[in-house]
Amino acid sequence: MKNHNFYQLIHNNMLRYPKQVAIESAKKVLTYEDLSHKVSSYATQLVSYGLIPGDRLLVQVGKSPEAVALYLACLKAGIVYAPLNTAYSGSEVLYFMSNSEPKIVVCDVNSHDMLEKLVKEIGDLSLVVLEDIENNKTNVLPDCNIVTRKKNDVAALIYTSGTTGRSKGAMLTHGNLAENASLLVELWQFSDKDTLLHALPIFHIHGLFVALHTSLIAGAKILWHDKFEAKHVVKKLSEATVFMGVPTYYQRMLREKTLNVDQCRNIRLFISGSAPLTVETAGAFLKLTGHRILERYGMSEAGIITSNPLDGDRLEGTVGFPLKSYKLRIVGDLDKPLELGEIGSIQITGPSLFSGYWRMPEKLQTDFSKDGWFKTGDLGFINPKGYLSIVGRSKDMIISGGYNVYPKEIEQLLEKFPQIEEVAVVGVPHHDFGEVAIAIIVGKQGEKPNEQQILENLAKNLANYKVPKLIYEVEKLPKNAMGKVQKNLIREKLNSIPEIVAFKENKQTKN
């Protein structure tokens, strides 16, 4: 039987480029041969703990080359890898322990005591420190067996961010990972000549799958940063050929005086994802560096779905076309396909689409259409040239006086104001219209946005029912680790803001 273990693809390059640098960090350099030995050592130890193919390994560790080796060791041994955000609290981790039913939890030294208490609550569960795995120099052959896996065997359990209710564990198979990574290498033309500057977290698919997989199966070099710091990243751009980031990274890089065309002279590709890239940020970056950022669209349940082209027009405000072998449609009520330009729900199908949510089989009925398309929860439209634009999440759509209001449309106009740094538009209850839009803004340093001028300008460019009925300024917007604004948290906090509470209770007269 053919072995479809995704690690086999990575291992092939370890054999092809043994002396080439795989990961270079500030503390160490690992060649592909070094990485292969480390993965074999880790895999052997995991098996010695009694883990067998299909068992879950829950992991909450900081970003490091050792954490990469642990992930690859799980793939090699057929163990299901379940990474957690290091910012999760004890109660959140307790839920993941209970839900994923792992045999072992791997942590850092500094989080050991907190997790040890949780492990005792669950029972029948072991806690292992990553540093102990690293320091145990087990002697194994670098070509020890790669466990045979089928395409549909689960390789990783990726928990969604849980913006509504509890997080769901998306089951990604070895076939899912291999298909998506191979297509991206081809689409973005990754090769052993590339150097990827990696500053993303690796508990999320952007840093763990998209960045790592494309580099490792192409034999590229990874220039490793444990965390994103704009000053250090910009300094290292001259050594890289590819950079992947979230919009927040690009916004912060633009503030660095050392960012210029010369500093980006060796870069062939800047990629952005995980959150919408504003047209203003994209334009400013192009003007300063000479590079047009490639924006793409993906999610935990499917990896990357669409991408602007490597060669050809990259249209700002769009996320490009579906990848080869993928299909995407825009539908309205009863999953009826809509015409070009019409806004509707985005549904997808393709070879990297997940096999379901862990321990939630009922979601296959609610989250998929009757003919098998996955309901992404995103709203968008396709322009006449075939490019996809995302206008927001379906749960964020505002229905005011019976009319649909898409926050993205308003946000894009507000982002053009020079006094506004960031904005989020959300809906609140209204006694007359049922629901209306309000804008939460962050002013630029040293600037004071004029609410009346903003509203007057919006009134010239929007139908009256779309114009926010209130503008409220805050110091910062709540975001997740990938820089995506968490509107669920904004809506929760609105109840503690007197001006908004008064508005919702019809004690203000704004219309």
C-alpha cells in the first residue's frame, strides 16, 4: 500500500538537500539533515510514551525550531497534532483537553505548573515538557520508518477561533495537507533557492501549514523569528526572497524608516492573509517598496482556497481566484447561485477541505449544503474578471429597516480618512430600524477625528440606512493573534460604554 503520510514529502527533500539550511534562527542553524535527525529522535520518544497512530497530542508551547520538530515528529509517527494558542487561559485549555481527549499534553517549562493542575483535573493524562524531549538525546537512525497513513487519516486537529460558542476542532488529513501544500508550491513557485522570513505564530494554519509546508517540501531556507518585531523583520528582509504576514505586520512595517525599495531588493513575493488587507495599506506599501502584496484567502477548515496570481494582475481589495482543483460559488437563499457582482454566502469544495469537526458529526448537516459544499460563513462577490472580494462574515451583516448593510463597505470608506488608524463597524439594536450600524474607530497618533465631518462625508457616499448612527473612539480594537478584529468582543464591550447603552435604550435622538 502506498504511504500517503504527508511527512514523506518533507522527508524526500531532507534526503535531496541534506546539507542545505532548513531553519536559521538567532540561536542555531539546522540543516535538513539536522532536522531529520531531530524529528526522528522526537518521534521515537513519542512512541516510547505509548502513543500510537491516531492518538492526539495536545501542544501548548512557544514558537521555536523545536516546536517545528515536534510537529513533524507527530506527522512521522502518525500522531494527530493539536496546537493551542499560548495565550489561552486555564479554563480554555481545560476545554481543549476534555474535547480532544489526548493521551499527552506537551508544554513549556514556564507553563508546566498551571497545566499540571489541569491535567490532574482531567485524569488519565500525562504532561511532558518540550525541553525534556529536546534534552533526551535518543540515538535513532535518521531513516527510521515513516508510519504508513492513508490520505483520509487525520494528521492535525486545528481549533477554530471560536468567535461564537465553543471552538470546533477541524480535522485535517494527510491528503488535505499534501494537496494544499503542493498546489501552493506550484502556484507561488517555491524552490530550494528561496528563503522565507518566518515571523508568524505556529499554532495557526498561516504559520504552521502555509509558511512551513511550502518551504519544507520545496527545500527552501527558513529565516526564523520567534515573534514579529517590525524593526528586526525589516532589517532581515534583504536576506529573504519571500515574506508572509498579516495586515497588522505590514501596517507596522510601514512605520519603520528603514523600509524602502533597496531593503526589499531580494524579495520576490510578499503575501498577506488571515485578515483583510486595506486598499490604503496595500497602496502605501507599493509606493514605499515597489512591491504589490499578494493577498489570498484561506481558513482552518480548508487551508488556502483562493489567491491573487503570482504573474498577472493582483487586484487590491480582492483575494484572487480559486486554486486549481478547487471550486467556489456565491449563493443566496436556499443555496441558489447568484450572478456576478451579487453579494452572497461563499461556499467551497476542493481537495484540502477538512473531513469534519472533531466529536461534532452533527455539524456535517448544518455546515455543508445538501450537495456537499462547505458553508464558509463569509460573504463576498465575484467581479466580471473572476476575482473574489470578501465583504465580511455573515454573522456580522447588519439588517437595518429590512435592508442588508455590509460593514466592510463602510469600513473601507472610513479607512480613507487620514485621522483614522483603524475601524470596526458593528450592528446594535434600534427601536425603529431593528438594527443600525455604529463605527468604533481608533484615531491616528496626534490626530483627533471630527465626527461630524466624517458623518457628512459618509452621507455623500452611502445610502442613508448605511450611514453609522454613532461614531465612538477607542484606544485600540481587540484582535486575535493573527491580527483579525474580534467583533464578538466589541459587541460584548458595547454594553459597558455609557454612550452606546444610552443609544440602544433610545435615550439619544440620533437618527
